[in-house]
Amino acid sequence: MNTGIRRQLTICGCLTVGVALLLAIAYGNSLDTAFVFDDEPSIVENSSIRRLLPLGTVLFSEAEGGRTHDGRPLLNLSLAITYALSGLAPAGFRLGNLAIHLVNTLLVFDVVRRVLAAGAGIARSPGHWAPGMAAAVAIVWSLHPLHTNVITYAIQRAESLAALGVLAALDASIVALVQASLPAAGLAVAAAILGGLCKETTAAILPVVMAFDWAFCRHRTGLRAIRGLLYPGLVVNWLVIAAVIVTIGGREGSAGLGTMSSLDYFITQCRGIWIYLGRLFWPHVLVLDYGDVPDTSLAATWPFVAATVGLAVAIMVGFVKRPTLFFLPVAAMLLLAPSSSIVPVATQVLAEHRMYLPSAFLLSGLVAGILVTAQAPATPRSRMALAAAVITVCVGIVWVEVARIRVRNRDFISAETLWRQNVRDCPGNVRGVVNLAAALIRQGRLDEAEPLVRQALAARPTDDQSLINLGRIHAERGDNADAVQVFTEALRCKPARVEARINRAIVMSRDGRFAEALADLEAAIAARPDLAKGWLARGVVLIRQGRPEAAIPDLETAIRLDPENPAGRVNLAAANDLLHRQPGIVPRDEELQ
């Protein structure tokens, strides 16, 4: 083994151990934080991850549309594997996210090392600096507080898995192009195909690889066979994404040209990109959710539009004139494009987790710029002084990052703490107010929740979740007639909202309106047979109706779909107990869960 390879392996091993220890320190207080926001439908209520076999049920789970795991087979498989290992323990999902993030850190190191080494000829710094500088970038990137929205927020494993596919495909593509390696080209194609099964944003793999090829390899000869395998193979990534969307579906609830105007979405993204850049360089405030309402006023946002278009033009012009120097910012721009350009993502018009992978290329771009503009030290003493300065700066940055991550993790302790922070730091987000109200209702704090519900309804009178919140407040207070009326209004605003139908059925059963309640639950179960709540609610209604023998199969189904919820077993025990009582005796409400 030659000295260069031994040195690289030593750096990689030290990097792995060091980053793992730093991540353990930074995220140690995140392991038992709550499932929040999209964690609930995609993890807590996701019955398709409850068993690994048959595998087809996991990979091709029924898609409701708009949930994070819908139409993303490998993401759902990874969730099922985590569930098989640790159940619904939040720590299991966070540890899985950290493991993926650690692998991504190593891939960032290797990609950046190869890019800096390939561009060493244009810099006045020697290529052997590349591994050390790449390690510094990887460490700083791995501990950036922005990534709490990908690690602590459990379901955004979607973002890190997609990044894994992009990085693996790009790393292998670089090896294939630089070393004329057919096996590496095959690995790149395989990684791109698997990436397409994780998230649609991996469509950026092909243009990023093409940008690298143009920047560093366009004058090289003897690559016809490599390109002949690589590029058609990477196109398969697009075909896989299209096939998944067509055959499985599930993304129509969150993305598509019909959800909002592309112009409105583009205007919103122009503001969002500058928010993301601000968070990258000064992550004092971090926001999980910015809501689902785009900026529609060009008059108010034109400075952001002008600045964004100007920045994009400058990067593209720079790439044409000096492609090796501008490859990294071009890559960051291409990676942001699928979610932050003109194709609307209706459920989240802005999301800081989108900067997860682009941030690595932007940080690397800064390093590349320093290498180009800085004079390489001429003496061993000056080289040591520069290395010491770089290490000192990195240690200071890492210390600040770790401290900020640990503070940010406290926001995820509960749904209430997260949404209070969201309402405080993103006051224009009505959805934050709605979710805070829902968290308070779950705790029985109705008097605190009601003003928030009224505030949300004043801003958005037809918001179905706000109406459901108001209905639940009425139901908890025993105002059954008002609750039914409000749930009915929620269904008028959004007829497909199963939760409103289930809640209405439960309230109607309290007043003995069993036929109407069961009709609602039949419709709910038909729409979402994978949702345990519907089966559980019908079991409870049947018990109240005095039909425990009919309730038992429904309750057993609810337990199978959601074995972690004790309500199914409590009510099943109540139903079995009723079978041994005098016929016609109906249990009191307090006997039911």
C-alpha cells in the first residue's frame, strides 16, 4: 500500500471516529424528543412499516397523497427496518438518521477531496491539500445546525437518503470520468437508480455529473465508453422517478403544476433562497415550517427576485468562463432547483431542510475560492502556521455548532415547544398556530387552545384542520351538537378529510346516532383502510351500540395496524368482557378508551 492511499485511509478513519463522537455530543439530547408534524402520518400512523414482509407491501404501500413517505419506496423500507429494530421508540429513528448522516459526511469528504484535487491545477495551492481541506469542510458541514431539520425531525430522513443517493452517484461518476473506470460508472448508475426510489429531487444527479464532466474532463480523450454507459444509465434515474409517480402515486398531494401558480412559487423561492443562505451563515433562528401560502406580490418581493436572478446569472457566466472554479456553486444551484424553482411543492413552499446537501457544495465553494486566491505558503513553518490557523477556526466553528444544535434540539421536546417556537419565529405562519392549538387540545388545555383556533379561523375560515380543532374543543366540553356541526363544516371544506369524519362519528355515537356514525366510519375505512383510527372508532361505536361481537374484529384490525396504541387492547378487553355480561348492558364512556 503506497503512502498516499495509507494517508487517505488514515484521514478517513480519523474523520469517521471524530465525526461520530461529535455527533453523539451534539445530538445526545435529541434521541427521545417527540414525533412532530409529518412524523405522525408517516411514522406513527404508517401501518405499512409495521412488518417487513411481504416486502411488496412495504415498498409499494398505498399512497394517500402528500405524506412524506408516499411514493418513496426506499424511504418507507428504511422506516420499516427501523421499526423492526426498535418499534416506535423515537431514539431508534434518530439513531438511524445519524447513521445515514455519518455516511453522507464521509461521502461529502470524498467528493470534495476529489473535486479540489481535480481543480488543483487552477489553484496556486498544491493538490495534496485537498484531503485536509475536504475533511475540514466535511466536519463543519456535518455539524451544521440546519441539519437538525433532517436528523432530529425524524421523517426528513427522506432528505438525507436522497442526499446519500446523489453523493454516491456523484462520487462514483467522478471516479469513472477521472480514472476511466467502467465499474465506477456502473456503481454510479446503480446509486442513481436507488436514489430515484428515495426522492424525486435526485433528478439533479444527471445535470450535476454533466457539469463536473464539462468543468474537469471535457478535454480528456478515451472516455467515449465511460460516457456511453454513464449518461444513459443516469437517465434511468428520471425514468425510475416517473415510473414510481405513475405506478405508486402519492406525490400529487404535495407537488405539481396544478397546485399553485409557478410564478407565485418562483417568487416565493427567490425570497426563500436568501433565507436559506442566511441560515447557512448565521443559524441563530431555525424554522421547521413556513406554512403553505406562497408570496404572491411581486411588488413586495422584487428585490429578492432581482438578487436571485442576478446571482444565478453570475454563477452561470462564471461557470462558462471558469468552469473548474464555479462547479461547486453550480452544483449547489442544480441541487436546489428541483424543489426551489418553478415546480410547486404545495405542502411546504419553503423548507430549510432543502439546504442539507447544497450547503456542502456552498461551503466547499468557499474553500475552493480561498485556495484559488490565497498564496501557497513557501516554507514549512508558514505551512504549519496556516494549518494551525485552519484547525483553530474549525474548532471554534464546531464548538458553536454543537452548542446551537443542543439548544435547537430542545425545541423538539414536545409538539407544544416546537410550535411555540415556530409561532414566535415565523409569526406569519397560520399552520404553526393551528398545530400549536392541536398540541394543547391533546393535553386537555382547551381554554388556551380556543383563542388560537379562533385566530387561525379568522385568517383562514375554511381551514379544515382549524375546524377539526374547534370541533374537538366542543366535543371535549360535551357540546355534541356544536361539535357535529363544526365537523360537518370541515368535511364541506375538505370532503376527503378522514379525521373529521371519524371525529364526527364518535360524537354522534354519544347521542345514540349509531346508524349515522357507522355510515361515517364505513366511508372513513373505505377511504383509508390502512388507518387504525377508523377501525378503532368503529369498534368503540359498536360497543356503545351493545354489539361487542361485531366490535371485536374491528378492534383486532386496529391492533394489527397500530400495535403500539394501548387503546385497541383496552377496548378489545372491554368488548370481550361485555360478551360475558347480561345481554343489552352498554358500558359507560369511562370504560372505553
